[in-house]
Amino acid sequence: MSVSFKGVTENTHRAVIRTVKPETSSHNGMITKTQRPVVRKVVRPVGGLAEYEASDQTTLDGVAVALHVLEKRMDLLEDQNITKADHVAHFARTPQAYDPVPSPSPHISLQQVMTCSQHTAVEKTIYMSCDQYESIVDEIRAIMTEFGNTVTNNHSKLADFAGCTLRAAGHDFMDFRDNAGGSDGCLRFEDPDNKGLINCLNGNSTVVTDADTDSFNKSLHSVYQNHCGVVSLADFIVIAGEAVMGFTEVSATVDLKEDFKASFRYGRTTSATCANNVALPNPANGCADNEQTFLASNALHLSWRETAALMGVHTIGKASPENSGFSGWWQDEQNVARFNNNYYISIVNHGWGPEDSVGGKKQWGRIDFRHDDPNSLHPEMMLNTDMCLVYTNVTAELSNCCAWERLGDLQHMNITETYENKSIFCGSTDNPADFAAEQLMCCGPPDLYGVSMGACAHEGSATSYVTGGASLVPQGPATDAVHAFAGNEDLWLGEFKAVWKLATEKGAGTLTALQCECQVTVYEHWPEGIPSGLSDLAAAEQAWGGRFPTGAKKVLTGIGNHSLGTLSNLTSSVKIQGDCCKAYAYTTADCSGAPADHPIESEVQYLNGLPLGVVTPATGLASVWGCNDCAQCVKVTQQCTR
Ligand code: HEM
């Protein structure tokens, strides 16, 4: 059955949005936007015959009401006939892929998926320059550039790739407990909320078999190959998350790409076993699981405001029935590939009610007027863990309430949403007259007994901000934060950056900022952090009893001439860091005269197994600087030709 009906009168607010079940025909087996079935089962009573009989069928409005009641009844009957195949078709998935129930599988670590073919993967990054960080980001940006940023019929390769990558990075650190876990490159692939991650990570679903239909022609694995010899997987996954956020961010004033680079610190260790990896929060458990994951003192130990700031990542990407069993987007269609504050605006400026997801789980779906998507072609949803930030004690499983707020209150908090250049509230551009009119817009028409759906938020007093009736005052633990972020995107981005840093650094031990300006360290003996057992260093290591004493050292920062002072004629090893930096040695205290043979360069690897830019006696400082223990002054230059 295919009936499409949208309410006739805007001014009486009796407009009705009807769910549409499409014709079964398709083009080449593909379901197009106009045909794509939309299935929503709103858990609330629908209009009945009493309302139908009571309707005045001699007026246009009356006929609209009567039709609406009949349609609701057809909806109900259709819903009862919805088959699993319908659900699958909704997301144009193959029936075989549909499996919202987690299937038991052995624990597979991220390392097994993100292999390092050319080198031995480093467990911990010893040194990373700005340049190296930028190369990783740029290579990931190149993949995304190829996807383009068009969204057609809900399909956006960019959103799929960015969502998948960011999910990998975020869901990695959420297992931090008792000082273990965190951003350590460990993911439980068998967790339903992590299903489908293989697509952007490796693209090869022979190791992890839960790929969803979002396949990509390139994956993070191809980028990782270029860096896995020097950058740990744990660091790489965080950088990948930063790359996709920087690429999809749209703020006119905040430059996430630059900001992330400026505050990134490297040195996370990739966990070899992932033995202590704990399960992700269960979305159904709402704020109890937010507390366990984000607030608990043995976990990330964040505040509610920080938790809310972090959850804004769900502004990218979607939930899929064959992965988590939830289904839909947290944002409207034009925002699926934008890292903006649309997530917060959606929570408070839409009307939400409990519904069954097409994957068979309980979630929150839009029950408002939804003139911005009248045929429900872009199903939007929220999880209990999202809604509980604002609304107390509500779950899609047990609550039968409508989550909405008063228009005047939202406007007062500077929370606005536009659709086709017009202000929109609960999916409508109408100008509601009072509480009842707003309630109708946000929660739909009353049930067959004429009873409107109760609000999830408490009724407060009548404020001067709202027109007609009381304010609705939600009292969730992060209500203020969600309002603030919904009203000011840059405020959110600022707080998000801080909590992202906190969350991705938790439990990682000592981390080091990227070396963006040149820094030269001269050592009396050896650079610190050299692992023993390198064949080329074996003789030197033996001579020093298996240890590498650093001795006296001096750090020279920035370009220019640096006199070595007390280390004159003592230097045996040198480390130079920073992008495109070179260090020339002189045997004069003021760097006058000609420099020694060759400069030491920050981007040259002088000994296999050592970081770039490190020269030790075994490789012969003499062979680069012309002599050992004879430098008195070092001239540092920085010139990138790229
Ligand atoms: C209470 C906390 C959280 C819960 C319960 C949760 C749960 C989920 C679920 C169920 C999905 C849908 C997966 C699918 O069906 O494909 C999802 C997707 C996603 N999650 Fe989370 N998540 C949480 C926190 C986070 C955090 C902290 C981040 C990142 C910092 C994050 C990033 C994402 C992203 C970007 C997606 C979209 C994935 C895509 O489009 O492929 N999540 N999450």
C-alpha cells in the first residue's frame, strides 16, 4: 500500500506527517530515494474510530483529521506486516548482512588488522616531527578528497569514512579503566557498536568478517603502511581521528586541523594483547553507562559537561541495523558529513519519542512535524545515552513521553535551526501560537482519547520567553552544556578540543609535543632512548657494558648559531628534530669559517632502527661532521622545499 499525505492546514497545526511505505519496484535492484521504504514504529497510541467518527467531514480540516486517523490505522497495520527484508531494504543492505545480535568471535586486536608489511611496527613512537604528523593527516585527507562531499539519497562516502575512522579512535579510548586501556590501539571488534569498522581500517574482511556495506576503495591501512616503522598504531589511530574531524569541520573561526597539530603529543604504546580491554557502554543503559565510562574516577573521570562535549562526535556518521542494531542518523541529511554542533541542536530543537529501530532495538525517533523531511526519507535517531544528557530517567524501552522544549526558551538561549533559509522548530517553519500548538508540532496529534503525549521534561513556570503556557525544564545532568553547545558551535569546538586531548592521553604515560621548530641535542656519549640489541651498535654497547650512558648533554633550540660552551670538543652524538632542519658543525666557538663536511639532517635515518636525525659514534659522527669530539659551535637551519 502506498499512500502519501501531508496535512492540509498549516494554521490549525493539524498537519500530519505520514510514514510512507513505498512500492516494491526498484531500479536495477537499487532502491532510490523516492522509493526507499521508511519504517518507523512510534510507540504511542494512534487515532481510533472514535476520533474518526467525531471528525467533521464537511470541512477541509475535518476531512484532514479523518484521513489522518485512517492513515494512522493503516500505518499500524502496515507496521505489523513489516518484514525483516523490509528493514534490510531500508538501508539497502543484503539480507545476509543483517545481524543485530552480537555473534561470538575470538578477541582480535587492532594490530592483527593493521599490519605493517614493510617494517617492524613500532610499539611506541620515539620521535615525531610536525612534518610526520602532517604527512599522515594529508594522506588521509587525500582519501577523503576523492570521496567528494556530496550527499545524495542519504549516501555520503565522506560521512561513512569519517564516521568509521572517528568511531575507531573514540571507541578505542572508552575502555580506559584503572589506569589501563585508553588510546592503546585496542578495539573489541565483536562489540556490535564496533561492527563494520574493518571497512575503513583495512577493507579486508577476511580477518574480521563483520564488514558492512560501506566499502571504500582505500583504507587507513594503506596510510599506516607509510608510517608504521616509526609511528605506533595507538598514536596513528588518534591522528586519523583528528584528520577526519579537521577535514569535516566547517567553523569560520576555528581551525581544527591546525589546533589538533599544535596540541598533539606522541608516545602512546600500542597494546600487544588487549587483555584488559573492557566492553563499550551499552546505549540502552543511558546515563548509568555514561557514568561508568566517562565520569567514574577509575575511568576517564570527566565531568558531565566534558562528557556532553565528547558525545558531539555523533554529529558525524550513523548507526546501522547490521552493526549495532540501531538505525538512523544523529543529524539531518545536509549535516551528515559536517563536524558541527548539529547533534546538540537536534536533541533540543526536535520532538523525540520512543520507537523501534529497523534493527529491532529501542531508540528515540523524531515524532515532530518534520516538514524538513516530510516523507521520512532520512530517519533520525538518538540513543538513551544521548537523550539522558538532557532528560532525566527516560529510556526508549520504558518511557512513553515526548522529549521537547519550548520555542521561546530555545530562542532565548540562541538555539536556532534553519531549513531552506527559514527558522525551523520541531521540523516546522510555522509560528506556533501557544503551548498546545508547539506540543502538536513537536509531539504529533493527541491519541484516540484526545490525550496529548506527556512531555519528558518537567513543566516549569511561565517565563517571559515562552508564548502561552509554561516552560519545559529538562533536568538531565548535562542540560546546560547541551544548551550552550547547541547555541554556540565555537564554544563547543573549544571545549571539545580540550576533552579530546584529555581522553586520548589518559593512561598513555609520558607524551611529547611534536617538534615543529628545530631542536638539536648534543651528547657527550649517546642519545637517550636507544633500544639495545641493534646489530650496528652491538660493539659500542658491549664496550659500555650493555648500557648507553648519555653523559653531559646540551639542547640547542631554534635556528641560528649555538656555541657549545662547556660541551666544546666533547660531542660524540647528535640528535636533530624538527621539520627540514640541518645542523652544521664548526670548530670555532662563533661558527666562523667553513663548516664540517656535511650537515646532520632531521629527515635522514643514519642507522637502521634509530629515529630520524640521530647520529651516534657507531655510525661515525666523524663521517658526517668530519670529526668526533671536536665541534665547538653548531649552526642550525630550517628550509622545507615542499
Ligand atoms: C556512551 C557513549 C557511546 C555510545 C553508547 C556509542 C554508541 C555508538 C553506536 C551504537 C554507534 C552506531 C554504530 C553502528 O551501528 O555502526 C556509534 C557510532 C559512532 N560513534 Fe559512538 N558511542 C559512544 C561514544 C562515542 C565517542 C566518545 C566517540 C568518539 C569520540 C564516538 C564516535 C562514534 C562515531 C563517529 C560513530 C558513527 C560511526 C559511523 O558512521 O560509522 N562514539 N556509537
